[in-house]
Amino acid sequence: MKTDLHCKSPLHPTPPPTSGATPGRRAGVSACLLAALLGTVLATGCATQPSPPRVTPINATIQLGRIAEKRFLSRVDVQQAPGGYSGVGIGAGGGSWGGGGGVGVGFAVDLNQLLNRRPPVQVDLYEYRVNTLDGATVTVNAPAIAGLETGSCVRVIHSGQREPGIEPSNEC
């Protein structure tokens, strides 16, 4: 009984084997399987889509303007999160051949943290007076940030907090 094993795929047609030899049939079958597998992988890869980005709406008003005046207010110490580690170790053990034993207790402390305290981080606070493009004058207290100099373009962000925020911009 003779069977025809050539692939009849429109994506990857292969000619039928010319002789009745087994290697030709295997080559046709493997090419057909390869084409079918490739088609399945491509179809599966194209069917999956990435999840859409999550957008969180913010109720804020943004005004553009230029800094008219920058005045130093104060320097504030900022608390740092404790870094490194601290630990206590307690151990007990003992025993010997021929009598006698012992128990030991140990205590470990990181002396480097105790003796070399980090200096506090200080932040300079400034009062910025901004003339917005719509003619209003806004006063904002904010830390010193690169790009917030007299005459530079800024965004004033009113987001319902007690004071508006400020950030550099290139939109003026």
C-alpha cells in the first residue's frame, strides 16, 4: 500500500517525493510539520495582546508662568530612613569529654552605627513668586530644585492640597 505524504499547505508547499524512498517522505512530513508548527506559533503570538496602560485621573489645575522672585525661607533637617542593620546574637553551648562544661552568652552590636552617626540631610526651602501667563501672581513655598531660578519657565500645579506645587517646564 503506497501513501502520498507530501505537504499540501498553501504557506509552504513542497513538491511530492519523486521516488518511493523513505528519506524523501520523511523530509516532506517534517517540512509539513514545521510549517504547521510555525503557523500555530505565529497565530498564538499574534492573538495575545499586552494589557492596556492604567490611567489614574487627577483633578488638578496647571498654570504656566515665569518665576519673578526667589527668596530663601529656611533650612530644614530631613529625617533619613535607618540604613544598615542592627542585631543581637545570643548563643549557648558547652560540653567536654571527661567532665566539665561551659555555657557562653554573646551579644553583638554594630559599633560603626553607634560611633559614626550620619549627619542630618538639610533641605533649603524657598518662596517663589510666579507670574502666570494669564496674569495672576502665585506664591509657592518649595525646596530648591535645579531649574527653578528667577526668570525660568515653570508649571504651577493646584491639586487640592494646601499649597500649590511647582516644577520646571519648557512650555512658556
